[in-house]
Amino acid sequence: MSGSKSLFKDLDEKEKGEVRLGDDKQVPIEGRGTVAIKTIQGDVKLIHDVQYVPSLAHSLLSVGQLMASGYSIVFNNKTCAIADKKSGHTIALIRMTQNKMFPLDVSNDVGSALVAKSENDTRLWHFRYGHLNVKSLKTPFEAWRGKKPWVRHLKVFGCVAYALVTSNLRRKLDSKSEKNIFIGYCTETKAYKLYDPVNGKVTVSRDVKFNEEERWIWDTNENPSGMYFELTDHRHEEPEQNGSSNSWNTSEAYPFTPKYLQDM
């Protein structure tokens, strides 16, 4: 608790109450807030839930409150060492005075400097740039229906998806799933649209397992029965002497590897 209002970084004066001192005297509590202290390393630490008691001539630091906040306190050789348990750094080293007290110096400039720093945060730059209010950023679905849309069903477009092959469509030793590419959502039912590059067909299925980290490998060696198209050359057609047409043509199958989904 502290009797100096200037030491508080922030203070809620709505917090009221009373506290009993060592001489059995009750004094009023006029607020509760946060006090900043400067460590021996030069950085700033915050002490929360500090009571503001105007009638106090000196600030009192609760040992139990510091321990509950994750600090360790060691009294040795007329010195009090306060350390952070997580980092192990000593944040304060206090020497005992002649009247057997351990005064912790909390200067006013630490609080004022910290307040100036806290104003230059992301929220302040948000106001400077004139961005829209966060609550105003809504999807059309949320703006129309007043509730946020359910997005757990969304998947990475173009990832590998394994569609279930039902028991009536497979034999005993056949695979229970088919490897496909996820290409979208069905607009008529709650299902996914999948593309099978091997057979060149699009299917709709609800029973799908997704591997959003995997992409289809467009390799004809891996997919020997992949997409093919016929090329026929009729440029060298010559008529026979008997009047019949003897076409010299070549027909050859070439693997087709699409670069974009619209090429499928």
C-alpha cells in the first residue's frame, strides 16, 4: 500500500475500504492500482493491486503479495534481495537502515516515463490512421444474421483429400478411400467438391479426410493412368491413284499436366 498518489501508473479510485495497521488503527482505502519500480538492470517492473491509502506517510510492500506474484525474497547480511523466479534476475537489492527497515526507492519519473511509453502503442496508432472500429469489421453473413459464421468446415483450397469409398462400391481388398484434390464446396448440400486427376472426374462427398499440408504431385510416373488427350496429324494426307483416300496419319497419346484448375 502507498500514500503517494503520484507513484501510481493507473489508479481506480472506485475501490474503497479500510485497512488495519500495526497499531490497531483503521485507515480508509481510497483506491487500488499499479505501481512501477525500476530494477537494478534498468528495466521496469509493475506491482499490481497496490492500495492507495492517503494517510500513510511511507509506502508498505507486502512480502506475501510479492511471493504470490512470482518473486522470491531473500534476507541475508542486512540486505533484502528480490528476484524474478522465471528469469532468475535480481530486480531489487535493498540495504537495511539503522531503524531496521528496508526502504524500496520508487521514483516518480519511472511512473511518468512508463505512462508516456504506454500511450505509444498499437491502439493509439490504430486511432491515428483512422482505421475502422474492430466491432464494425463484419462479414456479410454476420452483418445480415447478427452472428458469426461457422468456419470450422473451411479447408485449404487445392489440398489433398481422401474420399470414403462405401462398402457397396468396393471389394474386400480394395482401398477404403480415394485420393482427390479439394476444389470447393457443394452449394446444394453440406458436402465437398473433389477432383480426381487419375480418372478426370469431379465428385461430391461428405465423408472426407483432409491433409491440408499435402499437395497433389503432378507426375505422370506416379499417375500412369492420368489425363491424356489424342493428337492426330492429317497434314500429310495424299490420295491414292485409284481414287481412294489413303490417309497417312499418326495418333499418339500425350500426358496432359494442367497448370491451373480451369484447365481441368
